[in-house]
Amino acid sequence: MALVAPFVAAIDERRPQIGGAQAIVLDLARGLSARGHDVTLLAPRGSRVSGATLVDLGIEADPAAALRTSTAVATPSQVAAFAAVGRWLEANPFDVVHGHAFDAPAFARVRGPRIVHTLHLPPLDGATVAAVGGANGTLATVSESCRAAWFAAGIRIPELLPNGLDVTAV
């Protein structure tokens, strides 16, 4: 299984994550690995997750991507990052690819028959809504509220994958 992280910040188990998507990717990678699954994580440089194979595509974290407004477009670094991810995934097929990125280029480039895109955020801009509408694979989101917001934007999200909490870490 491959997990595709948002490229906003490194996924590093040695420190708190900057957001829910990063925390979920960390928990999923460690949990699946602990259950015997081979987990490959595509994330920014500086990521560290025990039990997961990290792929270094030369992509640095882009915190500015998290600061874009509802009228902004994806940063050039996000376009380049997801183009690199898409090329790598085409050359290295997986049984399942679970995408957690939330920018339009992620939906345009992370493609294939066994893709699950989990939407951690409501629709923020028209480019992302259009990209999600054209995405292939399965769409999921993390809450009924988020699903309702996507439905209001014209996108049906069939799957609900609520954010979990690792109660052993509390």
C-alpha cells in the first residue's frame, strides 16, 4: 500500500503534526505496518515514520500551500510535487494508493483504478472542486459535515472514513 501525504509539512513521528491529515497519515502508516502490511509513504523530505518505507522524490515541504486563500491556485511547488508523485506511482504500481493531499494537482496526477482520495477539508476553491470532480478512484471524506459541504459544491462523496484517535498514545 502507498500513502500519499499532503506536501505541506514533513510527517515526522518525533514531533506533533501540524494538522489532522498529517496526524492521520502518521497513524495509518504506523498502524498498518504494525499489522504486517508493507507501507510506502510518499511525503516531503524530513519525514520519518517507523515501519514505513519512505520515498525521497526530492520534494521539500511547502508550508505556503496551507496558507492559500479560497481564491488562490496551487503553488508551483505543489504542481511539481504531484507531477513527480504521479510519475513515480505509474512506474511503481501498488495494490492500493490512499491519497490524503488536498490540492487540485493531487487529484489530477494521483490516478489509477485502486486509488482512494480522502478529503480532509471542505471545498476551498473552484480548482480543487473541479479536480475532485474529475478524479478517478474512490472519494472519501472524514465527517458528515465535510461530505455535506462537498455535496453542496456538486460532488458526491460515497465513503466516510472518520478521523480516528490512537487511544494507546493518549
